[in-house]
Amino acid sequence: MSEMDDWVAEVSAELGLDGSVVPVKEVLDVARDVAHNVLRPGAPVSAYLLGLAVGAGADPAEAAAKISALALRRATPAG
């Protein structure tokens, strides 16, 4: 088990959540895309928004892809 897996399991247990369903790769991808293409402080906020969307029933991979696409569009010069 990686340190990330250990951390996710520990936090999930503390919050009474099922850590096995945490889409770690998707969350990290969103954070990277937002931090590098929009602004660094937007990364944790976007990860939180991803969590809200998933909590409301959105598919984690689809929601993450939408956020990443928005961030990547910000980085692409118009025209």
C-alpha cells in the first residue's frame, strides 16, 4: 500500500467514508490541470467541487474530465 493509499484510508476512516471508492487518480489529475493551467489556489477548490459533484451523483471520471477540459481550454490561446 502506498503512502497515498494509507492517507486516504486514514482520512476516510476518520470521516466515516468508504476509502475504497476515492478516485485518487482523477482528483490528482484535476488538481494538476487546474494548478498548471488556471491558478494554483484553484486546485484544491476544484478538487472540492469534484467531490461535491460526485457526492451529488456524478460519475467521478466524467466530472473530472469536465473540470480538466475547462482548465485545459483556459491554457489554450484563442484564435
